[in-house]
Amino acid sequence: MKNWLITGVSRGLGKALAEAALARGDTVIGTVRDGDPLIAKGKGVFHRLSLDMRDPKAIEAAASRTFELVERLDVLVNNAGHGLLGPIESVSDRDMISLFETNVFGPVRLIRAVLPRLRAQRAGHIVNVTSIAGRAPNAGSGVYAATKSALEGLSKALSQELAPLGI
């Protein structure tokens, strides 16, 4: 049985992944910005945490709470995110900053928050959910694609940094 921390479990891929892990009998700490996700619990144990990926203090609190709930973390899945479509010239600074906070800086902060424990374990997996837009952007997806490209590059470098540690 594995222990998972999955962000953004209210719908889509995050919800499906959480339900698949729970069906196997794993423990899932699932985060949502608000509300109560309707998660099929299966044979596993589900813990819901509220988390706004734009809030550094909330990220630290979620990481701390995760390790109060489970002694060992096997998989971190940075899935939470949102899209933003439109011409680059029409995207406001406020919207662009919010998108980067959610899609890039939030995942980086969460990785940094759990990494000391993963290093001590000398094991674990970090999965950063990106998008085809990060590799093959289309017109109207420039800012969103930029966030996903950033997460792609970060993931590739992080993988090289952590591979010698078994992560």
C-alpha cells in the first residue's frame, strides 16, 4: 500500500487518479481549493485537505498535515492547475501572475516542502501534470503554455537532481 498526496482531486485526472489509488487500498491525501469532492473511497483511506496553490503558507501547512497523517509519502502528484486562453496581449498581469502562482510556483513550493522527507526516505515519486500545450502550444494559449513549459523544464531537471537519491 502506498501513500499519495494528490493536488486537485475535485475532478478530472486528479479525481480519477485518487479513486484508482483508493480502489487499490492505498491512502490518498487529496487537496481541493474548496468544497468536498465526491470521491469513491474504495478499499483505501481518503483525507481531504483544503489548499489554494497560490498561497505559500497553505502549501507549507498542507505538507505538514500530510506528514501528520502518514509517516511516509510515496507519491506526490502536482495536478492542481487551471487554464487561461486568449491572445497574449490581452492577458492582464493579475491573471498571468495568478496562473503562474497556481501552475508553476505552487508545485515548486510543494515539492520543496516534501522533498526533505523524500530525501530522508531515499525514495518516492514526484509527478507533475503538464499539458501538450507545454510542448506544442497553439495560438491563444501562450501564457498557459508558458506555465506548462516551465513545469516541463523543471521536471526534467529535478528528475536528474533526484535520481541518485532514488526519487
